[in-house]
Amino acid sequence: MRSSTLIVGLMLFIIGDAHAYLDPGAGSIILQGIIAAIAGGFVVLRSYWGKVKQLFTRRKAADLGTPPRD
């Protein structure tokens, strides 16, 4: 098990240049993915906003179901 991990790790450092070409369309797709991830994060935050807000706010005595002090 350890030897296979070592071999894969060494192969990552030995691999030469890829001579790959990234055209402008690839950059556009990467940018769209980043924007989509940010927008998705905002949607998730918005859907759980009540729970997040509840973590950082103090509850009043009436909200806890205990009678208020006189």
C-alpha cells in the first residue's frame, strides 16, 4: 500500500511538460465556473440565513419560553 503511494507520488514529480494549449474559450469556461461557484455559495447562504443568523444573535427571555423577570 505504501509503495504504491510512493510510486504515484514520484510519478507526479517526474512527468515532463504537457505542451498543452488553452484557447480563450477555456479561460471563459473557467471564469464561468468561478462565478457559478460564488453564486451557488450565495444561494446556499441565503437558504440557511435564518440558522446562521440564529447562531450569532441572543435570544430574549420570551423567545426561550421562560417568563420575563419583574
